[in-house]
Amino acid sequence: MIVHVVFGPQWGPTIVPLEALALYAAFRALGLGPHDAFRGIGRPDLLVRLSLLRLAVVAPALLIGAGFGIDGVSWAQAIVALPLALAMQVVASKMLAIPFRQILYAFRPALTVSLGVAIAMAPVRVWLVAPEPTRLALAIVAGLLGALIALVAIDRRLAGEVQRLLIPEVPVRLAVGAE
């Protein structure tokens, strides 16, 4: 929707690659955390080994994806990014002696909010028949509501902190002893 609204319908062919690359970026972000930790424990060699693994997986995926054009290349990136991010986290779990379950638990808030946004926005995107700017505005509102509902569902304390951040309490001062 945003592509049509901001750039116009002539940019329509970029939507599929942009969607795939957005997922790719999210998946890659899940695997970047251990980089500094590996350097910090004096094991940059792990980064080299994992980079070689990445090359061995990504190169064939891109070659296969190239047969399907830019859409195929972008989806190839997205498809291999998640398993590679999980592999990075498995190595981090072993090397840093952090239970893998604990690492997955740390992703829980972000994944829950992302799922809340996706579930809330999907009906607007798929079923609402309206002008693109209207659909975009409603999708943004639905996404925000989905994020807030997911946030409250996963952690009420955090939801309260976000509420206090967004709506600070202003103390009411009463005029006492006016002269």
C-alpha cells in the first residue's frame, strides 16, 4: 500500500521484492546479536566460519532465485536468512553457555508484537475495498492497535511503562491559600 500511495502505481512491480527484503532484514537482525559477543570472547574465527557457511547457503539460493527474476532473488534471501539466523543463535548458545530456550525467550516480545501487527493489518490489506490512502491509514491504525494488544497480552508491566511514557501523568496543583 505504501508504495502505491507514496511513489505511485508505476512502482507496483517493486512491492514483492520489498516485502521479501523486509522479511530478510528482520530475519538477519535476529542473527546479528552474537557478532560482538564472539569478538568479545576472543573468537572472531567463529564469525569467519559462520560467514563461510552463509556464503555456501546463500550463493546457491541466489543462483536458483535468479531464474525467477528480482522476485526470486529477494525471496531466496528471505528464505535462507531465518535458518542462518537460528544457526547463529545456536552457536551463540553453545559458546556463551546460554540455554537456547533462554535466547528464544528473549525474542518473545518482538515476535509477539510483530505477529499482533501482522494479524491486525491483514484484514485491512486483504479485504478492505477503499482508496489506497484510506487503506494505508487504516492499516497503520490497525497495526498500532495490534501491537498494543500483543504488548498487553505478553507483558502488562511493560504495557504500563509504555503508557506512562506516551501519556505522562501531570500532577494537578491546587491553589491553596490564595491571597
